[in-house]
Amino acid sequence: MAASSAEAQYVTFALGREIFAVPVGVVREILDHEELFKIPNGPDYLMGLRDVRGQGVPTIDLRLKLGLTATEPTPNTRVLVLDIPFEGRLLTLGMVADRVFEVAPFRQDQIEGAPEIGIRWKSDYIAGVVRRDNGFVVIIDLTRLLSSDDTAILAPRQVA
């Protein structure tokens, strides 16, 4: 099938009424929300550490990172555990979503550039937008979402 070569899979999730997506290739697993080990003096969006199969994984509130109100956990709240290629290494990170929907295929010709006007968050975090019957799906560029300052806080220290 010719279209499948220009197609990529994305995990779609909600923050409030907005729908977002990240590439399926960076999603290690999706877990139920649970209380986290709080880290003192961290940035407001850093919720704490979560044990994921014996690894302490820093977990962020994406709502706060995007300038929205803080997450209020519900039975639908999930944590996407991501392995993000960043500056020559893998950054493992938990990202809280209000709800996870599905893995959806998007063709390259469906993905539009990030709009510059009329959105509540910085468009440099947006890799693209896909139109759907019921609105839009915003594809997040995870490497641009996380600045070097963020990764210094979130990544485990490398030992020489």
C-alpha cells in the first residue's frame, strides 16, 4: 500500500478538551496514575519520581508545561512513559495526560504546520496539526518542548 510509507503512528491523548499526540515510537508504556515521590525545589511542572520497573522516572505535568491549569487526577488520568532521543542519549520521562485515546495513523499530507495565531501555548512546541471531524489533534515536538535546562533537571547525571 503506497500511502502507508508516508504514514506514521501516534498516541493520542487529552489535556482538558484539547487532543494531542506523540509518536508511538517514543512511548514505552502507558500506566495508571499514582502518587509520586515529590522532589523538593523542582520546577512546578515536575510532579515527582515514579518507580517504573525498578527505574526512578521523573514525571511532568504537561498541562503546567504548556501553561494550562494543573492536572486534577481522575480515574482516566494516565502516565505515558516516554523514551525521548535528546542530544545523543535517551531521556526517560513520565508525562501525565487527562485521558489516553488510541494509536492513530496520520499521513504526512494530513499534517499541517503549526498555526501562529489563536492558540494558548507556544507554537514552537508543535510539530504539526491534524484536522479531524471533531476538531484538531496537536502533535507535540518533544525535543523542542524540553529545553536544555529541563533536561539538566530531568535527566540522571552522567558519571565520567
